[in-house]
Amino acid sequence: QVRLVESGGGLVQAGGSLTLSCAASGSIFSGNVMGWYRQAPGKQRELVATIPSGGMANYASSVKGRFTISRDDAKNTVYLQMNSLKPEDTAVYYCSLRSDVLFYWGQGTQVTVSS
């Protein structure tokens, strides 16, 4: 089993920045893909960014150029640096880890961007 614990959400004004962190623990195998998804009220969960171990990051077009995903494999932690935040970025942000055919979610952290 894998446990994912997010931190770093909160309230920020439009144009501001936040950094989310997600620490993974448990049976973590190499070659996994970690990422961030988000879900706004009344909307489906959507991909924000993913990053494989030793690979290139992938971003949703809506966040490209504003958000940066990174990971520290020594700490089993993934980060999401969010800059130039917009009110439409308001959502619950979920950390994810995919290992082979298994997919794990964190509990989510709220990000609210005020206009």
C-alpha cells in the first residue's frame, strides 16, 4: 500500500503563488509516475501535471508556463509550484502516484484564489 499526504494549500489573491507538497510512504517502487490533479466544484477531476521518475514533466495547457512540477525521489516527495494564480485555479488539488497498474490518491488540499 502507498499513502500520499498533501500539504501547502490555502487562500491566495489572484496573481499570487503557492507551493504544494506531497509525501509518499509505503511500498513505493521505482519507475512510478507522480502527479497532481484538481477538482473544482461541480466539475470533473482533471489532470494538472505529472512527472515520471527520471523523466519529463507533462502539463495541462491551462497551467503550462505558470505551474512547475518537480520531485525528490530521495524523499519520495512531489511538489507543485503555482505562480500567477487565477480564480479559475480554485479547486481541491489531489496528489497521485501510479505504479504499474496501481493508482493511488492523496486526500486532497484546498486551493482558493480570490479575485
